[in-house]
Amino acid sequence: MFSNFSTLCLFQGEEQQKLDVIANRLFIDYLRNSFTTCLLVSEEMDTVVEVEAEQQGSFVVCFDPLDGSNNIDCLASIGSIFAIYRRRSRKEV
């Protein structure tokens, strides 16, 4: 039943699941459109996402959108991990 969440690619030695990609996209879309963030750092990406200047806020958010996604097939716990930092200056990031 849960085998539909198949592996898409390898990243940092871990298998990236389909739900990893979906969760990452949702986190980025919601945070980018919240008008509260300026930089987004995802465990699923090797680059930082800079929020467009007209939508920037004062916070940097670092996150793993779906930690434990390799446990989906065995119905083990999964969740999101994040850290929020206030930007120190209003200079261009």
C-alpha cells in the first residue's frame, strides 16, 4: 500500500522519497508567500532559496520538511524539523 512513495534520487547518501519532494515544495511555497521570511534553507536542496525582495520579511528558516521519510513503508514516525533565525540587518541578502 505504501510502496507508491518510491525513491526518486539519491541525495547526501540518503534516498529522497517522493513525499520529500512534495513536502519541500509545500514548505517553500508557504514560507515564501508568508511575507515573513528572507532566506529558506532546506535539507532537501543544495542551494539556499532567496525570497523575492518585495515579499521579504525578517526571518531565515532552516528545515527538513519530512524527517524520517525512509520510515514511511513501515509506518514509523515522521515529522518536520525547523529552526528560525531573525535577520540581523536589512542589507541585501
